[in-house]
Amino acid sequence: VQLQASGGGLVQAGGSLRLSCAASGLTFSNYVMGWFRQAPGKEHEFVAAIMWSGGIKYYTDSVKGRFTISRDNAKNTADLQMNSLKPEDTAVYYCAAASSTRYFDPRNYNYWGQGTQVTVSS
């Protein structure tokens, strides 16, 4: 199983980035897909998750209204559109796949991507 995250970069506050996660080696539609982030010195923080068919999505409060998670089960991809970025969004972002519905707990994710750096300058 491989999850490949891409799309990170350096952006000014108020800007946008789109992260993409390409999955292979698993039956993608059987997994909840999540995005987490980790800032220096901090633990993994749940950002967003999307259920198997894409009809149900969850977000942490700090990104609601700014971030949108989506998935394409035909292409085995899960994306995170990030708008109105803030300096506090700076972190390494990870995509992950879970066979459990406990989407907010990183311990319940079976597979992880390598992470992509997002830096938001003020």
C-alpha cells in the first residue's frame, strides 16, 4: 500500500493550496480518507476526513469554511483544498487511510503518506 501526498508549498496568508493524495495497493473505496497535520513540536492534529462514498465529511473547527476535502474513488485520490490560509496552518500535512470510522484518532488509520510541507507566511 502506498499513499503519495503532494501539493504543499509556500504561500502568503490568505492564499490557497490544493493537496492531493494518490493511493495504490488497496481497495480505496473501502477506506475512510483523512488529512492530518503536524507542526513542529506538536502532535498529529486531525484536519479533515471523508467517508467511503464521499457523502459525509468532517472538519476540525479551525478549518471549517476554509478547507474542503474531496475524493475520487475512480482515480483513487483524496484532495484537500485549502483557502484563506493562515500562518497557524503551517505544518507538514499527511494523508491517511482508515478501515475504522473513528476518523479523528490517528491511531485508527492503517496507512499513511509521507507528508507534504505547507508554509504560510504572514
